[in-house]
Amino acid sequence: MEKTLYPQMIIDALQTVTYAGTKKNLVESQMIADQPTVAAPSKDGEPWHVGVVLEFPRETDPFLKSTVKAAEAAIKYHVGKDVVVDIKTEFKSKPRPKGDSLLPGVKNIIAVSSGKGGVGKSTVSANLAIALSRLGYKVGLLDCDIFGPSMPKMFNVEDERPYAVKVDGRDLICPIEAYGVKMLSIGFFVSPDTATLWRGGMATSALKQLIADADWGELDYFILDTPPGTSDIHLTLLQTLSITGAVIVSTPQQVALADARKGIDMYRNEKVGVPILGLVENMAWFTPAELPENKYYIFGREGCKQLAEEMEVPLLAQIPLVQSICDSGDAGQPAALSSETATGLAFINLAQAVVTVVNRRNAELPKTRIVGVSTQA
């Protein structure tokens, strides 16, 4: 390269790179921490060396690697393809706490899980959180389904956007509060009409941010609405949080119960050791609005009750299938807001059962240990 380089040329090149976290370029996002350095070759034939320091909001920024690669490519394109580019990263926020100090104000962490999709796990999670709040407890709810978030709609807060607050020198996300429940979801940060095309690492990094970089404060119960199945998301939760216990949701038919067994096995694995607090049988029977006393067992009868007896865990609740549950969820008015209906009362009873089994678990069992990170393939 024959021409002379100077720092402003590097800055001009970085102005062409958009940072996905702000939708602005790196200069507008104030991410260039220091003046870029330019070192001329010591002898003919050697390349110029360029040094850049980019400052990201946090170490787990899901856009870090892609931004660094884009910055390097922009410099080579605008300045010279033979330039040697050295990009270093710094972080604005302090390192997040680890282990038991991650959520010091949270007393109980409850994972609501299902081995199979479509069994109403998110409906149960939302209504359980609201019912616990109505019983007088401080409740938080984390929508852990990164690829199919549903809580913003179920709580009628789709247009809300969390903002940052400064706590002990750290910039933290302030959860959205609705119906007495503090709640966060990736749905607040992505378009509801656009598919989230992320690899597993980006999804788990985003989940960790929603946990560790949020101002959850003092909570009696922190409900985790996990995605269906057993995946990277579940492993991340187990490696990040000391989960008090799991509530397994299933419908009565055998295909759902088979997957529920897998979910139970995941938590009971000797390397995991999360207690099963109990089972919830959702869509236990169908009751038409015009015949409220009638019960039609369209998915089978008492399958979850039989599984609970087989696995020696409590059956916490049997939730009927009624049109109002679906309608209230779609309208952002969950059934648990009213205890005057049969479904609302069912969720209040579920919350009371969860409180009972959690108190018993805490009296009889030690605190759950966080799962260690394995280095084996």
C-alpha cells in the first residue's frame, strides 16, 4: 500500500458499520473507545497495522462477534485489503455476579416445563404468576422461549419497551410490570412479525442477559416459562440458576405424557437434581359454556393423575378446557384475574398448592446446586 493512513480514515470506515443493538453506526453508538491507531510498515513490502478498541454494553452482547467481523471487513474494504486489523473489545457494564449472588433478592425459582409443545404451558405459567401475586406474593416471570415468546401478548403489553436503570453502577433492564407481576421477554426486543433466526449461542446469551442484567429486585417467586422439550435453553437455566423446583404441565393423552416423562427425567437426572414439585393436567376435560356441569374427556381421562402416581409426585391441579381460557389469553386478560369463574378458581388453587409444596420442599431438601459446565463433547 502506497498511500498514507490516518485515524480519521478508520473512523470513516467504521461509520459504515451498523450495530444491531442500537440500529445506528458504531460512531453514532459511541462504541469507539479510543482514537484508532495507525502504524506504518517498518520496511517495504510489510502491511500497515490498524488498531481499534470497540466498547460494547456487556460481555454477553449477542452482536459482539458479528460486529467485530463487520468492522474488520469495513476497514479492509475502505482502507485497503492488505491492512492488518487488530480490534480489541471493552465493556461498559461491570461483570455480572455469578452463582448464588446472581439473584440475591429471589427466594424461590420455579421452572414451568413441558416435554411437548401445545399443552398450554405458557398459559399455566402466566396464570400461576398472576394467581401467586393475587395471594400477596412478590412475583417475577421470565419468558424463556426465545424463538416463540408469548407473554407480552398474554399480559397485553406488546407495545411496552423496557428501559435501563442504574443499580450499583450497573445498567440493568427494568422489567415490565402488569397485574402485579414483573415480567421480561425477548418479545419486547424483537418484531412480533419477524422470525428470530438465531443460533443456539445467541439465544442463550440473550436469555442470560434477561436474567442477570435485569433489576428483578425482591421476589418471593420467580417463574420461568421454559420452551417445550429439553434444549440448550434448559441447560443454560440449570447452569445459571439454582432452581427450587419444576412444575410439569401435560395434557391427558398418552403422546403428551410420554414427553412429560422425558421432562421429569431431565430434572431428576443425577447431574441436575432439581426436585419435581408436581404435575399440572391441562385440558383435563372439556366443559361447554352452555353446559357448565358437563365434562367431556376428549384427550383421555386422568392421564396426568396416573403419571403423578407412577412418578410419586403430587398432582397440583386439573385445569379444564374452556373457550374462556383461550379468549382471555388472546385478549391479554388471563383467567386468574378473576376467582369468580371455575378456571380462575382453578389457577388460584394451583398457586396455593405450589406454595404448599415449595414450603415442604424447602423444609425437607437442601438448596439445589447449579449444574456445572461440562467441557466434554
